[in-house]
Amino acid sequence: MVALLLFAFSALAVAFVAVTSDGLHDWRGRPLGTDYSNVYAAGTYVLDGEPTAPFDPRLQYAREQAIFGAHTDFFGWHYPPFFLGLAALLALMPYALSLLVWQGVTLALYLLSIRAIVSRSAAKLDAWMWLLPALGFPGVIVCLGQGHNGFLTAALFGAALVMLEERPILAGVLIGLIAYKPQFGLLLPLVLAASGRWRVFAAAAATVGVLALMVTLAFGADVWTAFLASTKFTRIAVLEEGQTGWYKIQSVFSWVRMWGGGVDLAYALQAAVTLAVAASLVWLWRGKAAFPLKAAGLLCGTLLATPYSLDYDLMLLAPAIAFLAADGLARGFAPWEKTILAALWIVPLVARSVPEATLIPLAVPAMLVGFAFVLRCAINETGGARFWHFAPRVLK
């Protein structure tokens, strides 16, 4: 029922924005799809033969103002050069059509990845019972509202994990494509190496290498220099100073900064969490736990390990929930597992609004609990020594 209500609300919200838009702006005068405006603006620079321009905040803002008006807000371009080609392709279309194509195609890819995850379950599921929770997932309306790339990131991760065992080369290619969001690739090489998936590792590395070569040949070596220079602005202005807003960034780092902690303390605590998550994932992926637990642990751990993830990036929780739900339906749910899954499912709805109003973060604590629960289930399944005491997993 909750999924149905949220899906209905999302559909109505999208319809309202569409009918009140002038093709460039929403009813509040903002660029339609807000953050997507930076992708489109960057793409127009590439088409103009200026691929380094999006990495200069001053030039990027000037192009956004030229397209959307002098009073538009600044939406920075923080992606590596890998994304420039796709941005240019999207900029060939009128803005509203470009946004529709971007959102429609990546949403479809996300849904296909969820379908692939669920279809691997041994449970007897109705052919379409997964669709409503997947569409009603609050991260969907967040991505639709912001025109962002959460659908694509979730699709790449979900599909890669589904194919990891049977189609390792294709899985590696999909993992390599995640390089367009490099902050989410931190743990992937570690997990692949720890679990001995060297074919996947090699395919991913080769994919990144080919992409880098193609980008260099297409746009010149200067594009890499421009990108590296732009990371200073992203690190200082967006992450450390929080000009985007601490409540928007869903990380331990942002949590510390939002509560008044200094930059050094924030980095230290984030590093501690990242190292703990990395060590836990090495143990998990080298062990004999069920693959859905490994996949869900990697997805949650990926979000926890980076200091820079926003509320639309919580789309990665969707494939994590799908893996755990499919596994639970097939094997039986552990105590409190449904409650934890429900909390992870709903948290994108309030991940931004609650800390903005109260300074109380919800997404990071929910993900920490979810990650710990995955480890607990793995310990119980494999008969390993427990690091904390919970009731054993009950199979029903």
C-alpha cells in the first residue's frame, strides 16, 4: 500500500511538473530537472568544441545562465571526462526531449536490473510483483525531480552483480563504466581481488583504459588537466565547505560537518568507517555467505565508504533491497530483517528534509544498521564466530 501511494504521488508530481513547464523551466522558474541542466550545458560546450569549459565553474555557470536565464542557480559539473561524450549526445536534442530521453532510458535500465535480480531468486514470485516496490521506491521521485544519474548508477551496479558469476567479462565492462562516478569505485577493485575474480577485474580495468584512450583521442589531453584542476573546487567548495548543503550529502563526513566538527575530524571519522567497511567486505566476499548478502553488503558499503554521495545516490539501496528481499523470500527472513528493509526503502524520502529541518541525519545511520545486519546474517549462515549477539537467522 505504501509503495502504491508513493508511486501515485510520484506520477502526479511528474505530471504536474510536465504540464506547468515551459520546456526549460519548472513552475518555480528553476531549470526543468534542476541538476540535469549541468549535463546539458556541458554537452553544448562539447558540441562547440570546448570540452574543457565545463570544468571551469565560471564558464559552466555562464553557459547555464545563457540557456536558462540570468537568475538560474549554479549547478556544477563534477564528473570526469568519461561523461562528456554522453552529455554531448544528449545536448543534440531540445532540452525537454533530452531530459525525457535521459530519464526514460536510465529508469528502464534500472527496472531491468531489478527484474534481473529478482528473477534469480528461488522463491516463486509473481512475474510483476517487484515492479510496484521498484517504481514506488522514494529514490525514484528524488532522481526524477533532480534529473540525476541515480538510475544509471543503480542499473550498472545491479546488472554487474547479477552477471558476475556467469558472464564475468560483461560484468567487468559494466563495472568499468561506473568510472563516470569514481567515488563509487573505491571498493570494487578490493572486492574483486579479495574474491579472486580476476577476469572481472581485468575486464573492468580494460574498460576504463579504453574509455580513457577514447576520451583523450576525442577531446585531447587537456581535458584531463582541466578535470584534475576542477577537483579542488569540488573538494573544497562542495564537500569541505558544504556549499551544496550538508543535509544533501549522505555521508559520515557530512554528518560530522553538519554537527560542527572540523574538516580533519570529518576526514578521520570517514576514513575509519571506510576502512572498517573495506575490511568487512573482504571478509564477506572471501567467505561462503550467500551471494545476495555479498551483493547487498557491497552496495551499502559503497555508499558508506565515500564522503561524497547525495540523496539521489541512495538509488543504490534499491538493488541492495532487491537482493535481500529475493534472498529472504527464498530462504526465510531473519529477525527484524523486514523492518530493516522497510527502513532502507523509505529513507530516501526523508534523507534530505529531516536533517535540513532538525540536523538529525537518517540515511547514514540506516545504512550502518543495514550493513551490520548483512554481516550478522553472513556470520550466522556460515557458522563463523559472532562479533555481537543476535538471534540466529530463522528460515521459514
